[in-house]
Amino acid sequence: MLQRAVRMYCVKGMREFKVDDSNRSVWRLICRRHTQGCRWLLRGIAKPDGLWEITKFHPKHTCDMGQSRADHCNLDINMIAHVLLKHIEETPRMPIKTCISMVHSKYGKIISKRKGFLGRRRAFEMIFWAFKPSIDGFAHCKNVISIDGTHVYGRYDIKLLIAVGMDANGSIFPLAFAIAANESNETWGMFLTHLQTHVIKGRQGICVLSDRHKGILHNMRTLEGWQPPHAYHRYCLRHLKVNLQTKFENGTVNKLM
Ligand SMILES: [Zn+2]
């Protein structure tokens, strides 16, 4: 969220930033014209609840960006997709020219054809599907659903989100799939909403197993119909073990799990 807000702020203010330091807990930005002596700076720190706090901000630019209508380096594909989203639903094959002019009327910047193309593709956001035999079969499965996301290797940079159940023999029973541009609060929220509507259909007491991806945690806490008594969230032991192994590399701890 911080990234999106800062990008919008900088694009509207006609200033460009570059990332000076970035990891899981820190996001530090400086003006793109820092070498010319501009002292603009912003630093955000990740909080335990998943939100970001701005801990340092020097808002004054001493550099000169002019009034150029040309592209802005911080106007990224996600922001473009966000502008196009509603229109794409009505006109999936919207010409790139139209995409470019929509972004221009929103941000006053003329993006390249390539950015327009990538933004249009990103705007599709997610495709969700569940086969009827899976939907019918879930009625005879245990009250357990595992969800996970995985990277799809190939031409496109996309994620596959999956939900599987467990049949009476304890075997995996595929329930639903989605192709998404990324794993985020939004895409996991959409996935879980569709899963609830089309597969779970109000069944109570579902135990949901997953890793601790922020998008999943956020939605299991806040999305309607995913807290007790509707659903109970538990962490996948396999993921937990892998995380422990990576963090501690301790044979004894691993054997205990
Ligand atoms: Zn500056």
C-alpha cells in the first residue's frame, strides 16, 4: 500500500524517485536527481501488523523536473492496470492507443506502447475456475481445505493459486484454481471469495491450511465468512518445517518436527 501511495504521489507531483534500500522491513527512497544535490527522501518501516510506517520524510525537492508530458519512471504496470481495470471488463480487446490516452487523462503522462500493453495484460488480474465434479465431490470430502500459490514458469510472469480438499481416503481432492498476476491481499481476497461462493457454499467449520503468506493471513482475519465458526485457519507444518530449516539449519530441531 505504501508503495502505491508514494508512486501516485510522485507521479502526480511530477517527480521521480529511485529505491536506495529495499528489503522486507525497510523501503528507502531518494530523488532520482539525488546526484544533482536534491535532498528529497522517504523511508518506510514495516510494522508487525503488515502495515508500513513512514519514519523519515524530507518532502522538498530542489531539483527541476519541468512540465514534461513524457513517461514517468515510477508510473508502473500496476498503476496503469488499475486505471484500465473497469474498462477492460467491458472491452477486453481495448486498443493500446485507448489505454495510453486513459492513462494520460488520469496522470497527465504519455506512456510507451509497451507499458500500455503490459498494463492491459495485468488488468485482467485473475481467472478463477472450479470443475463441477470438484464442486459436487466436495460435499463428500472432509472439512479441510489447503490453499497455496505457486509461480508458473514460462513465458508469463504469473501465479497459480490452488485449493485442494481431502477425500474420505485421505487423498488430495482438487477443488479450485486461479491464474493471477501476483499473490496479494486483493488476489487472495478474490480467490477466497469465489471459493466460498462456488465451492464451499456456506458449509461451516472448514479448517484452512496454508503457509503464512501475508495476503492469506490478511484475508483469513478480515474477509467475511472466513473466521470461526465458518472457518478456522491453521498453518501448514511442512511450510513451517522448511522455514525452520532455512532459518536455523539445526538437525535436532528439524528431527523434532
Ligand atoms: Zn528532487
